[in-house]
Amino acid sequence: MKKRIYYWVAEEFVNRPIISEVVLKTRIMINILMAKIKPHESFLMLELNGDKNQLNDAMNILMKYGEVEDVPKMIQKDNNKCIDCGACVVHCPVKAIKTDEDYSIVFDEKECIGCKNCVKVCPTKAIEILDI
Ligand code: SF4
Ligand code: SF4
């Protein structure tokens, strides 16, 4: 199972190796998609990969040190602007963008790692990435 979350870390725990603790205790895989670390607080976007028990255990540890919120959607395509040119498809490093049966371009949000390559190459500015 894959779960994406926003994670806010309170000031007193900013210097604590929370991610390492979660990985060591639960053996879950964590991908840090975005991070803004400040002296008094941190904001991260994390992708957790594991089974249901691992996810529950990881969430419990994370919530001891900060607040968690689900990331509902990372990438958004404006279909009114997209011309299905396919430029984004070839620049996606994780094959999260595909050509559908009707040759329209579709995004797989579960696979997207938020690298923004597609945003940069899109000629019509049809793609938006959620930021923190
Ligand atoms: S942001 Fe990066 S990973 Fe996500 S769809 Fe665009 S190119 Fe692919
Ligand atoms: S690069 Fe932009 S216009 Fe071209 S297929 Fe991708 S989203 Fe659509």
C-alpha cells in the first residue's frame, strides 16, 4: 500500500531523526517528496510504502512528533488546456504519464514523485503540481 501525507513537525522535535526512527521501527519505505526545514518547524511531503500494519505503526510514530494530513492529489491536468501533444510523457522519469486508448494523455497520481519535469515541458501550461 502507498500513502502520501503532509507532515508538520513541531519545533521541539525538528532536530530529532523522526524518519529514521519510523523506518527502523516499522521497516516501512519512506520517500521524501518535498521538505521545508526551518529552525522552528518543518513541513514535509512523504510517501509511505508498506502493508496496513506498517502504515498504522508509522502513522502512530509520526503523530507523536507532529501533525499528519492526507495529500489527496499531487498532480492536476487542465483538460481544457491540454492538447495531448505527449511532450510530458517522454520526460516523466517514473512513467506516471501514459497515452490512453483514445490517445489522450492520462496521469497516474500514485506513481508521480513530483519532479515537475512535465510542468516545465508542457507548452500550454496545462499541468499543476501541488506544493507545500
Ligand atoms: S511531476 Fe514528474 S513524476 Fe510526476 S507526472 Fe510529472 S514528470 Fe512524472
Ligand atoms: S505536455 Fe501539456 S499539452 Fe502536452 S500532453 Fe502533456 S499536459 Fe497535455
